[in-house]
Amino acid sequence: MESTWIYYVFLTTISAMALGLFGMHVLDVLFFVGMAGSAVVVVISFIEDAQELFEKD
């Protein structure tokens, strides 16, 4: 009986760890996609501001 309980605890712990690890990988991907998107917005804003700054009247 004791070995069955230990096996159950071990299995649920491993499952929880696997789920947590998967969640961390998903958050990593979302973080870096967000950073890339922000970098694109900064570059586009810089280009538009430079065009407005240097355009002739």
C-alpha cells in the first residue's frame, strides 16, 4: 500500500513539474515575441520621426 502512495505522489509531482516547465517555455516565447514586436515599433517610430524632422518645408 505504501509503495502505491509513493508512486502516485511521484507521478503527480513529475506531471506538475512537466506542466510548469511547459508553461515557462510558453511564457519565454511570448516574452521574446513581445520584445521583437516592441523593437519593430521603435524602429518604425524612429524612421517616421526622422522623416518628419528632416523634411523640407
